[in-house]
Amino acid sequence: MGKEIFCKECIIARGHPGVDFNKQGVCSLCEQIIPESCLDNYENNLKNCEMFYKFSPSEKDKYGCLLMLSGGKDSLFMLTQLLKDKKKPLAFTLDIPFESKTAKENIERAKSILDIDHISMSAYWAFKKMWKHIFMTAPNPQTAKLNSERICEACGNFIILSACFFAYKFEIPYVIYCADPSQVFFIYPDFKLTLEAMIDRVGVEVLITIFGEDVRAVLSEDNLNLPKIITPYVAMAEQYNAEEIINYLKKEGLYISSPIETHCSLWALYHYFAYKYYNCDADALVYAKNVRDGLIARNEMIEVTAELRDIYLEIAVKNKISQEEKTHIKKVVNKVTQNPREANWIFDQLLSMKKTADKLGIDLSAETK
Ligand SMILES: [Zn+2]
């Protein structure tokens, strides 16, 4: 009897980045084996947070920390807490293409209500350059690890690096990043580690073009002199309550929600490249967890991801999508989510995937390097 491709308990396939299988055909995630590097990330996160809680800025410090303000609920709420705790935050936003309009409006609202300083940096050129590089360069299979298929994580790292380089230049000791607790094992709570991970992904030259000679300076700098990355929500894990946060912000007039929280317009593109480079869905870990938790049937999910893969690979090389194909896509998308607004949004993203690629200067029919 040949080996089953999929884990017996969930939908993770053999060969999935960073996942091993035991003799019984069960994956290491189902066995709750967490890679050591991920555990280190978690421990370091906690240490940094404790240090930050004890820290209070001195009289002469204009700012005690740089808060990465995306305009989402988590960063808006954290801003109010940092003000309350007198941590002297400077709000920092990296203005990137494909960001939602709602997030921008939330930031404007916060500026008019709260007593804050806010820096917005435009990064269209740098961002496009980075994405083109990431999408068009096939990753090294040797360095693939758990979560590598989340190609979109590079975007988070890019934004973190932008904030860290800013804080480094202006000697602000802490950078606050409002990652949600589900990202607990995947955040590098360290400026230099984040930089090295990006160098591994896109090469040092691209980063020097974007961030300048500070890249080399940081690599040779002692860690003590670098800003520390703080991820407060990861540290509070169990107490994190999205609903409470939203209620508080709405009461303060600080928040209007968008139809779905994940509103990145590169959604379809990074899913496509996860299938292309890693032969799995970019959300495979989430889907696998849903199967494990009994929220969806295993066979059904395996079937849906196979259908999705075919859709992505086909529409990437097609100039026109027929009515019949559209109907099929809609049917499959409706199996991915129960939320009709979300399903519509995903459907639109799929249909406009090629257009989005064009905007980035990416030719989906071209061979990658
Ligand atoms: Zn499994």
C-alpha cells in the first residue's frame, strides 16, 4: 500500500514546509510538535514585553516608543492604552498600495480625537519593488520552514523593518507591533533576526536599495543599541478579546469596521504563489486547524483545496474567464467561507488577480527565476 498524501487527521500534505510525518501517517502539527525556533520566538516575545511594561520614558524623551498604526482595531486600541500608560507613543504608518480605505479613515479619526503625533511614510516604490522580487523569485526549498507558504508574511516583515529602521535613526527604544496572538510562533521579536530573514528571502542588495546603508550598520550593531520589537497581544494571548476591543473603540468613536478584516488586495496573488511554489493553500494551516477542531469535514476540505488550486493555476494564464468558469469559481468560493460578503470579496479578488499582478509589473505567464 502506498503512502497517503494527506495527514490522516487533518489536510496537511506530505512535503508541506516545516511539517514532518510519523510512521502512522500523522503530521507533526496534529501531534502538537512545535519547531524549536518557534518556541524561541515565543519566549523572547514574553521577555521583551516584560521589559517594556517596566519601562517609563524620561522627562527628556520626546517619544518612548513607536507604535505601528495600521488603522485596524488592534493597533488603534493599543494606541489608547499606551497613552493611558504614559509610554509617550509616536504613531507610525507605512502607507502602502493595496491598503484598505477603512483603515485610512480610522487613522484620520484617531488623529482628530486623540492627542498624538503621527508619522506616515509612503512606500509605494519600495513596496512594489519588494513584491515583484518576492513573487518572481522561486524560494529555496532547502530553507522552507513552517509558515513559509504564507508568502504574505514578508509584507509584515517589511513593514516591521520600516518601523525599526525609523526608530533606529531617531533613537526610539521600542517598536510596538500589534500582531494578533495566532501569529505567536511566527513573529521574530528581534530587529536583526527580522532583517536576516528578509535578506534570506530577497537578498541584501534589494534591502540596501530600499533602506540604505543602515542595513549594514544594523547588521554589525550590538543588539543592545537596537530598538526592541514588542508584540503586546502575543504576550496577553489568553486575555485577548477582539470583541471587547471593538466595543471599546466604537464607544470612543474610534473605529468603523470593514466587511472583513483581512482586506489585502494581494490576497489572490499570494494564494496563487503559495500553490505555485509550495503546492498548498496559503491558509492550509488554518484550514487544517478547522478540520482538527471539527468545524469542517476533512474530505470536503481536501476536495475544496484541490479545486482552488486548479482555479488559481488556470486563471493565472488565462486572458478571459468565461461565464461558465465564473459560475464554477463562485461555487468553490462559497465552500471556503460561510460569510456571503467574504465570499463575494474573494470571488472579486480572484477575478481581478491578473489586473493586480499587472499593477505590480508581474507577468503571471512568465517563468520565475
Ligand atoms: Zn495533521
